[in-house]
Amino acid sequence: MGCSWITVAVPLCFAVLSVAVAINGQTLAMPPPLPTAVGVLSVAGMALLLRDISSKMKGNKRTLGSLLSQYVAVKAVGWLGRRQRKKLEADTLQVMQVQEETLLKRLRKNADTFYGRKYDFRSVNDAAAFRARHPITTYDHYRELVGRIAAGEEKLIIAEKPLILAMTSGTSGPSAMLLSTKDTNTEFFLQGVTVCLDAMRQAFPESDSLQRTTKFFYTPTLRQSEAGIPIGPNSSTPASSRHMLNLYTTPAPAFEVPSERDTLYLHLLFALKDPSVGTLESNFASTVFYAFTALQERWQELVDDIERGTISGALSLEPKVRTRLEVLMKPDAERADQLRAHFQEGFVGIAKRLWPHLNLVLAVDSGSNQIYGEMLREIYCKGVPFYSPFYAATEGLIGVNLWPQEANRRYLLCPRSMFCEFLPESSLDEETPQTLLMEEVKEGESYELVITNASGLFRYRMGDIVKVVGFHNQCPIVEFQYRRGQMLNVRGEKVSEALFLGALKKAVAQWPGAQLVDYSCAESGILGDSIGGSDPHYQVFLELKGVRNLTEEQRYKLDVCLQKDSAVYKSFRIKGSIGPMRVQLVSKGAFKELRKQMMAYTSTSANTFKMHRVLRRKEYAEHLLGKTVS
């Protein structure tokens, strides 16, 4: 059904009203005033509703039912967002009180568990008593208890049965298995999703429309614990809600496809069919980047499918799934011709040509995803705004970005999501470090986050280092800096991911024609004899576009740039305690293959995967060593 229904619906409302009044006038001398007024108001309200829907539409291939469903969902989430934003503003004015309320709520709920009795949660009346009684913890503190929960024991750490045993992405070491609860998901939606959508609509008013979103999501493969609890990445599929599906271009059957490659093809196919797409969305910018690289490789096949109204035979689909998808395909030669013309112009700025009404890309592009965001802005999504909405992890929601249009990704900590403590960066290696609270941190200083969340982690060291860059009322605003396990450290120099990336970008700028596609590092000790004996040093693996080789002088510029940025690294280099970096170029696609290997090993899904910038497993480093071309 096209948009022509809107031009019929409004006059039709008034025609129905006229007929109703005429009939009513024939049977009664005078129409009863109340029913007539109600009828007039109802029809007028319907007319205004339809006009509002019409004003928010882009394109003409939506049914009235799907538009109404999306309209109601958008209005409901918008109302929730405004309400939650007001609560957040009020909370930032009394951070100390709100944080203590949040902590005590967690402790009271779990007071009657094995863990709660062990630490006598019931007798804790304030944050000071809790911090004095409970030690700072790491995952080893919970490992045995989580294993017992997986086997079926109840009320060990939390009062409820977990919804899922959520696997972390494993960027700082082996994947951890954490508990995820209904409270965690509810808080993420209310305090995170709704607030960020409110901020997004204020910053980008054009996004307040009835356009569909292309969401690059891959349904994770879950296994079951002994007790039947799902184990896997903590991500819910859009297909779990019929109302949610109306927001997206990808139809429900596509989310049943287990292959990431085939699912991505279907995401792209149905997105290309719809020229009125409003948003491209994924958890991380890397997923969007990989989608565009796949589009660049397979666009001809996709366009052929759109022209013929078919689903490529190269996809391994179950017959029932293929049939349900093929029903949705109709030959569209006109759209296919448009797409061919756009692709033949090249891929710089392709997103805005394919989807002229595209409002923004919604994905986290900070931390390890920074380089993917930069490549998207420079090439495929040139001219399209980006919004990095959340600072979150498997442990739960940490912060929200209330400043979508700012280039620096800053996140306001959510005082009702977690009880937060902060370890000063200078004390990270101390045996018994002392923590600070939200009201005690200082602007310009960096800290490791220590959190107490809704799903059974108490005074837990996350391994995330953040820098306090300001305050919103009393609440800290932070920038993510690095993960502790993603730090280069062969002699105690402690080069963080952010520091190394800054030096790398400066070096790449000095290599004419070079563009950074991806990178990882390894400390020389992990490779042992395979690289020959020498002083400890960094092995740097780069995938570049625009150059096939680098001179030794060009490679050495990276070492020079890092020395300029890190006085400690420079001092070790001058003394000869650390040898010069070995910079090696790897073949095109080497990091895509590494990504698959890492996901298989860590049981991470494509939705939550983050590239490891410092490789801690020998086989990962050897994979890239085997892909070296110069």
C-alpha cells in the first residue's frame, strides 16, 4: 500500500462524519449534543493524527498498520525519554544520596542469598559500612559461585535466576561469564535507550520521523548450562518483538539465519530496497564498517536480486526461511537502475546517495572503535552525522552521551545504574588501593572504574580506565581511555591503547598515500623464538590502503612518534632496554580472518566483538605473522 492512503483518509473521515450527522438528523429532531461533540472531536483527532503521521513519512512503501505501530512506539519511547531525562537531571543534583540509595537497593534485594549472608548485607546502612566490609574484587572472586549457578544452585549471589550467563568480549584476557538479570535489561532500556533517544531527537530533529532503521544485528548462538540457563553474548534480537520489527528494514525471517555472512547480505538487500532509510544502527562502528566493505564486494549481486525480485542462491537458507523471504521480494528494475548508477560513481559518500534521507549513524565509535568511525566518516558515510550513545559493557549501563553533536565522545555516568567507585590511575598496582566516590573525583584525572551492579558484582574492578573531563551538576562526565589488559608493557613503560593509537595516526600521516584500515600489537615475548632473539620490543601489525610497502625509515617514524608522546617509552629506548618496533604490513582481509578466529575462541558474537589492540594469545599473533606481506 503506498502513501496515497493518506490523501484519501482525511477526506474520508469528514465524509463519514457528514453521513453520520445527516442520518442522525433524520431520526432525531435535534442531535444529542454530547455524542455529536464526541464524534466531531474523534474524527478531528483522527485527522490530526493522520496529518502528523503524513508529515513524518519519507517514501511511499509503508502500510498504514506498520506506520501506526511505529508511530505509537516512537511516541511512547519519546514520553519515557523525557520523563527519564528529568529524573536524571534531578539525580545529578544529589549524586551522593542517589548513589547510596542505589547501593542499598542492591544490597537489600540480595541480602538473603548465600553471598548476602556471608557479607551481612542486611546490616549495612550506608556506603562507608559497605566499603569497609566488602573487599575490592575481580572475576576470580566470583568464578566458582557462577559455576555453581550454571549447574543449578539458586540464591547464591542474586535472589533471582539469571536470564542469561553473559559472556564478555575477552579483550583483556579470557572471557568471563557474568550474570544478567531482568533489572540489568530494564535499567539499560529506561536509563540508557530512552534517554539517548531523547538526546538524539533534540540534537537531530530530522530523526524524529517515521523512517525505518537498518540495524546490523546477528542473532547469537547460545548454548545451555547444566541447569538450562542460556550461555552466550548478552544481546536481544529485534525479532523478539513484533512492534520492534516495524522499526527496521530487515524482516523477521532474516534474524533466524545463523550465518553472519548470509545475515549481512539480507540486511543489505532489504536496506537497499528502501530508499527512505533514516538511520544505520549497530552496537559498534566496526560492524557498520564491515557491512560497507561487504557491500563494496557484493553490490552487483545485491542489485541483481533487487532487479529480479529474488534471493541469491549463494545463501545457505533453510527452505522455509527462503520461502518467507522471497514472498517479500518483488522485481524492481527502477530501483536497481538507481543503485547501479550510485555504485558506479564510487564509494566515497555512498551512504547518502543510496539513502538520501539518511539522518545519522547510531553506533559506538570511541575506544577501540575509533578508527572504524573515522574511516566511515571519511569514505562510506561522508556527510552523515554519527552518534555514539552509550558507555556500556556486559556488566551493564555505565554512562550516556548527552552531547551527540560533539566530536569528543563524553559520557555522563548514570548514578542509578551502578554504584561507582574510582581507583586513581597511580594506585592501580597497589595491593590494597583506596577508592574514591563520585563526589570525590577530580577533573583531568584518570581512574579505573569499580562497580556494584544489579546482577551480582560487588566492588568489581572492570578494568576500564576513564578520564574525568567535567561535571554535569554534581555528576562526573568521563571519556573512555583504555582497558588495563590492552596496555603494552614490556619493561614497565605502560603504553595505553589511546597513547599508541595517537602515535600511530601521526606516523600514518607521514606515509604518503597511506590509510589505516586496522592494527594490532603484540609484545615480543609472546612470539618467542619465531621472531628471533632481541631486546623486548613491540610487534606492530598494520593493514593499510594506498601503499604496498614502507621503507625502513618510514617504519621507524612510528617509533619516533611514540617516543615523542611517551617520555617513559623514550627513556627505555635511549637506554636500550626496549628495542625498536617491528612494523609489518599484512595482507588485505587479514584482520577480518583474525576477527572470525577471535570470535570462535571467545564465544563472542559479531554484535559485541571488539578488536584486540594488544594480542595476548600466541596463535593470534602468529596468524598475523603468517599474513605479513612486507
